[in-house]
Amino acid sequence: VEEYLPEKEYLYTGMTKEVDRCKMALEKAAEGNAVSVVCSGDAGVYGMAGLVYELSVDYPDVEIDIVPGISAVLSGSAVLGAPIGHDFAVISLSDLLTPWELIEKRLALAGEGDFCICLYNPSSHKRKDYLKKACEILLKFKGEDTICGYVRNIGREGEEYHITNLLELRDTEVDMFTTVFIGNSNTKVIDNKMVTPRGYKGV
């Protein structure tokens, strides 16, 4: 953004400083400035929109507008083909703000319901085995040959995708720049793309 609007003032905070960043933005807005909080993907999907609204109760005169973006569940889906063509669930494997026990429950229920599943934050330096744990939970409800895919560096230089199955995914190494898709019982591979049918008759 800065290279396109160099005349603007820019304020930064690091990772895990989201509350500070949003408070800073609200304080600047309360002073009469037009302020933008920039996040990757969509601000309402694991982004800053909810936090800004939560903190805005202390800044009643600040007007908030949310500009929609494209979350990784959508941009990654386009790279893979059509993996979320039917009902799907999006689950983050990060336990920084959500207890792992609750994440496990959500995985189990999504697996039991035969949802297509998109996993955010499948791994980090401190959570190297979380994708494996998630796959082991899902293998209780989904077949080993369930079609899966993952995309790394979505929309960035070095973007790549891979199609695999749930058993192989369990032992796949991924990083925090990877978004994972797990199909339902009808998901298939067409021309090296992951496709979940909507269910049209005669197709």
C-alpha cells in the first residue's frame, strides 16, 4: 500500500499486537482522521473487523465501514479448482485464541457431518504436529482416500498447490503460509483439480 500512497501516514504493530493496532486506529479516527486498518484476506474472516467493533464501544463517535476482501478459503479454492462446491466449514488450527479441546470438537463435528473443510493456520514453529492431529480426528469419520488439497503462498510469488488424500495429508509438512482443503465423500479429481459436486442430477 505504501508504495501507491507514499504521502499517507503509516503506523505499524507486530504479530500478536492486534488489540494495540485497532486501538491506535480508533484513537486516530476519534481525532478526526480517516483511518484504514489493513489486513490480509477479508477483514471479517479471522481479521480485524470484529475486534475493531468490540473496541469501538469506547469510541462512540467513530464511524466504521468494512470493505470486503477475498479470504484464503475463496482464493485457495480457485487455485485448487472447486473444492467447496457444497456445504463447508472453515476451522483455524491456531490455539492462540481458541482452546485446542474446542478445535478438536469442531473438527469431529465437521467430519461427522461430511462437510468439506478448509483449515487455516495448519502449522507453525510451535504447532508442527497440529495438522497431523487434525487428520487423525477426521480419519475417524472420513475415508483414507478422501480427496484433499493444499495451497501455499496463495496469490504470492511461489504459489503452488498439491492434490492428495487424507491419509497422505496426515504426514505432509506444511507451514503457516499454507491453506488446507479436505473434501467430502463426493469430492473427486478432474484434470488434476479438486472438485466437490453440487449435486446436479444427470451430471
